[in-house]
Amino acid sequence: MNDPTVRNKLAIDMDILDRDDPGKTYGVIGFRDALRLVMRRKYFILSFVLVSSVLIGVAVMSMANTFTATATLVLERNDTRMLEAVTQLESEERDRAAIETEMDIISSRVFVGRVVNAANLIEHPWFNTYLREQSGDATTTTSEHIVGAVKTVLAKLLPSGYFAEGSGLPSESAQRDRAISMLISRMSVSRSGESFAVTVRVSTPDPELSAMLANTVASVYVEWSRDLKKEAMADAVTFLRERAEKIATQIADNERAIAEFSRMNALSSDERDDLLRKRIDEMSTQLTAARVELASARARQEQARRVLTGTQPAEGTALDSTLLSTLRSEKAILVRERAQHASNLGANHPQVIDTDAELGSVDAMIEQEHQRILDDLSGEERIINDRVGQLDAQISQMQETVRKRSLAEIRLRVLERELIADQKMHDLVVARLGDLDPFSEITKPSARVVSVAEVPTKPSFPQKDRILVGGIGGAMVLSLILAMLLEAGDTRIRSGDRIRQVARLPNLANVPRSRGWFHRRTRTTRALVERPRSIQAEAFRSLYLVCRAQLTIAKPVVLVTAPLPGDGVSSVALGLACSAARDGLKTVYVELDPRLSDLARAGADVPATPEENYCLTNATYPVVEVDGLDRLDAAGLDCGRALKRSKDMRLLIEGLRASYDLIVIDCAPVLVTEDANWMTSLVDAVLLVTRFGHTTEQELASAVSRLRLNRAPLLGTVLNGVDPRLQTGEDSLGAMSYPRQARAYLGT
């Protein structure tokens, strides 16, 4: 019983069963998986769609109708600029930015204010909501109903005066601003592509009011564009007139300034008549000649000094005059005479002395003549030098005068250019004024109305049919998304593949879900007997065959348990026992549930025997529907003492082995009591039952962990209550995978 050899053999066989299919792919979601997801969440999806549809229907039916009227304007392709040059007066073609700007102008508060004034919307309660609040009229929209109801409730709960409204209406400007804001919210301006046609749409609850406002917007814009252009032309004409007068005055002032400036600076209009420049030229010539004379006088004076020093002969110089020539001749004669007298008469002779006296007189006369000539040369030099200085000063003074006149001429030319520019500007302004002034009262608007709004007969909102269809479709899509989210967070077991991934145990059998009556044990054996070829019977038979193949020992003891109550342990244990009994094995079904069960649920005849006589010999009762199957309620078995010790339970099982070929024990849940763990050392195999769509992965993992801690001989799991339509993954479910073919073949 439960020896290591059997355990090792069992482990090898479980590895074989647990081997993955190499041709199988995981993580691929196909159409069948999506269909199964819908089947699993059908009640949630149907409830969500139904509730959403009802809410959408209520919301749609409570919506107020809105009527939209449409008017169309066409903007002029060309836009005239009033103050352009005459050559550009024709027009400039509008571009995309200009058209978009005009559309923004139509939507601006300034323009909409003109529409409010034209349509007198301040007196309309739909636009001036202050009137509605003051008069206490009934609200017209669902949101206003809701807001009003909330305010009423809060007014009762909060202190008095918390929601008190101010007495009287606000100022007229505040009412006008409210009307403008409401009209902007109900109006839209658009165009199609690059077209110059602009469409104005106005939506209100009143179709006639919508048409009137759309036409008012179009007509007010046309008139406003005409008024703006007329005002711009009038402003341009006024500006040009003022500018022309100002320029004319400026021209006159410039002409007077030029004349006065020319007079004050003695400016000549012809350079040939400029005497000052001619005088400068003449004096420059005289200055040059004077400087030449001065240089010549200084050169003669220098020659005379060199002659006096004896470094240069007197011939050909300034000291060579007639008187000097005569005196020099006389001196030469006297020198000869003295030399002759001195040689003949002696040095002291009176004639020699007289000759010496004459020589001294001649030398004095020569010296005087030299001094006179030098004085004449010096005087001449001073005279010429003074004349050069005078000429130089006069020329400098004249040049300063010329420089000042040149600067004056430059200023004069600047004034003349300004005068010419002012004259040209005056001509241009006068020409433009002549073009605009005759047509200042005749202007053409920059837009025209090409389509007048008609009174709408059908509401533009809400389009109830579309909203209902779209809402229901959206609810269906949203329900599917929510179902996927719920499915992603759902950890309940729905396939043998998931059991193998979580618990690393093979799923030995898939028991189909009962059809309302099969969940009760009173019907289990009877259904298996009455329909031995049903899908349920084949599932239990498959479980029995797997156990027979895995448990090669004689008279094995199989314990059937589950993580939590309600997983169908009793049905699986009875089904396994019935299949074994029908195969010819004498089988006993032991109910080890601590709760005292009604024995009649298993189809056994329970005699009214006192508890003290309730022992093993008379506590085993045959199941009348199945031959070879007995039932033992071990939880109520006493035999003089309760079965609370392992030794007593071992003796009970050994007693049963002596009489039966297979012992199937229905044990309490693993996560509720420790009965299953207590029995692990006394049995040969443990079957863990999980309920399809009920047992979670955490519950399964916890139960397997508890059993493995107690070294339980886990044979595998049984997935109970399987619905093939709700299965996840691609587990082979045997006959359940082909229900129509199975029923047709088996005739069930």
C-alpha cells in the first residue's frame, strides 16, 4: 500500500501524460476562442447591451430637437486696397489666409454683437437666459432638468439662501454678452476646400428662428462689409486731402527756405559767374610769382655775403655794379703806384704815405657801396616777403569763404531734393484723391448672398435612429472590450492545459456539465445505468481506464478530493466507482465527508439501526442500481470508537481490501479540512477534482501545494462540469468535442 516503488512508477507515467504536444501552438487566439469568450460572458454582454440600450433610448427620447438652417455667402475674389499706388489700384487676389480671416471675423464677438442687435436677441429667452431664470419658465433640455433637480435637492439640504439668486436682471451689457455667447455656441462657419463660398449654419430649437438668424448673419455681414469699405474709402479721401494740403504747405515753405538760404550765402546758380573763385585763381598766380621773387632776392643776398667773405668772385653777382667797378680800377692803380713808389722811394716816402691814404679812402668807399647794396637787397626781400604773406592770407580767407559756400551749396541741394520729393508726393496724392473722391459714396460689398436659408423641416439633432444604432453597436463593442478585460483578470480553470501549466499535473478526464439533474448524486448512478453510452458515462469510463493504466497494483485505494466544496467530488467518485463496477471490479465507495450525509442520496437502502450496532459488517450497503458496487459512510461509522487515528483508518482500509478490488474514497476538500492530507499515507493515488469555471488557479495551486507537502501520491486532476462551448484552449475532450457525432453514433 502506497510504497515507494508504486510512487516512482506513478511519477514516470505522469510525466508521460504531462508531455507537451510538439505540434501544438499556444498563445494563438482564433475565431473559436473569441466565440467561446462570448459564450462564457454572454450574460454579462447581454445585460450590458440591454441596460446600455435602455439608457441610450431614454437619453435619446429626452433630447430636445435642434433645427439647423444654412445660408451661403460668396466672398469677392479681389480685394481693393484704398491707399495703394495708382498703378496697383485694380485689386489684390485673396489668398487662403484672407478667407480664413473673414470666417474668423464672422465668428467674432464684435460681428455677432451686430447680429444680436439686428435680431433683438436680448429679448429672446433662448439666448438671453437671464430672462428665463428671472421669469421661472420651465426648462427645455434634459441637462437643465437635471441641474434644476440637483439645485432643488441641495437647496433643501444646505443653509437657507445658499442658492439664492440676485434680485432683478443684470445690466444690459451683461445680457447682451450672454446672448452673444449663446449665439456663438449655436453658430458655425465653414467652407469646402479652396472655394470662396462660406457656409453659415445656425442651430436652435425653433426652425423659423434658425432660418431667420442664418439669413440675418448673411445680410448683416454683407451690409457690414459695405459699410466698412465705405468708411475705409471716406477715411482714405479725408487722409489724402489732409495730406495734399500739408504737402503743399511744406513745398511752399521749402521754396521760401531755398530762396532765403541762397540769398544769405550769396550762392550763384552758374559757376562761371562765381567771381570769388576767379579771384582766388588770380591771387594764387600772384602768390606764386611773389614767392619766386622772394627766392631770387634771398639768393642774391646770399651771393653778396659770399662775395664779402671772399668765397666767390664779385663778377656776375649782385655786388658787381658800375661804381664798384670804378672803385676797384682806382684801387688797382693805387696799388701799382704804391708798389712802384715803395720800390723806388722807400716805404716811408710821402708819396707812398699819400698813396696809402688814397687806398684807404677807396676801400672805405667800396665797403660803403657793399653795405648799400646789401641794404637794398634786404629791403627788397622784406617787401617781397610781406607781399607773399598778404597774398597767402587773402587766399586762405577766400578759401574759407569757398568752403562755407560749398557746404551751403550741399544744404541747398538737400533742400532742392526735399522740394522735388514733396512735389512728387503731392502729385501722387492729388492723383489718388482724384481717383477716389468721385466714387467715395459708391462702394461695393466684399461678399454677396448666393443661398438664402430655408426653414428646416427635420431636426438636425438628435438623429435618433443613428444614435440608437450607433449606441447599441458601441455598447456591444464596449461590452466585448469589458468582457475581454474581465477574461484577462479571470483566473478560473477552464481547460486541462491551464491545469497542467499551473499545477504541473495531467488532467486525466473531462467530465461534462450536467443538464440540471445530473449534479445530484441520487441521479448519478441511475443515469449511468440507464444511459451507459452517454457522454457523461464515457467520461467516467475514460477516468477509470486512465486510473487502471496508471495503478498497476492489486486492489488500489483511490482518494478523490477537491480544493473547496462544491466542485463535484462525490459525483466524480461515484462515477469512477460505477465505471469500475461495470468493468467487473468489486468496488466500494467510501464517503469520508465529515458531514453526515443522507444515505438515500446514493440510492442505498438505510435500515433504522441504532448507532451502537453501526459497524463495518452492517455499515456497507450495496448500490441497488449497479451490481458490484457498495457504499460505506465512514463518517458515521463508529464500531465503538470514532475513526480519528491513522491506525484505525489503516485497519478499516485493510479490511476493505480483503473484500473489494477497488476502494474509492470521497474525501473532504483540501483547503477546508486536513482529512485528505491525513489520508495520503494510506492510499495509493489521489485524484484532485476541479470544477470548470469555478475553481481558480490560486485554489488549485494551493491545494496541490498542500498535498505535495504531505507527499500525496497525486495521480492527476479531473475537470468536472465541462462545457465545451466555454472551453479555453484546444484540449481534446473526447466525445464532448464531437457531441452530435457521439450522440448519433451511440444513439443517446
